[in-house]
Amino acid sequence: MRELSKAGSTDKCDVLITLYENEDGIEIQLNSPSAFQFGRSIKDEIIATLNNLGVENMKVKVEDNGALDFTIKSRVETAYFRYTQENIDWRKL
């Protein structure tokens, strides 16, 4: 499986998002010390962000260290835009 792009870090209060090719919808692999408590919320945020970007097939590896929802969203968007290399109209995000 080919890695497409990354965004973020493994620092405290951040998240490292890595995107991979996938042909079977959106798949999320979550590693987080708070996965039991916030795992569903983290996955929902990632899915909503990818849906907003029009992504239907992507594997997402998530290394979370306590990131807030707006950080997760921005890291997913950044990784996606690094992958597509498209011009971004920031007013629409």
C-alpha cells in the first residue's frame, strides 16, 4: 500500500495523519491513549472532513496524542491537500 501524504506530529496535543490508497471506502486505523473514550468522535470528525472534501476511498492512519477536533480536521485537510496538490480556496473551508 502506497503512502500518499502526512500532516501533523506525534507531539502532545497533536495528531499525525497519514493517508494511504484504498479501494474499499474510508478505513481508519486509530492509535490513541484516549481511543476508548473519544475514538468514535475522532473517527466521526475524520469521516466528516473527508466527506466534505469529496473523498470516498482512503485509508487513514491516526496517531493521536490528545488533539482537539479542530486540530484533527486541519491535519486531515492538510494531508489531503498535500496529496492532491490542488489550489485551495481557503474561504470555502
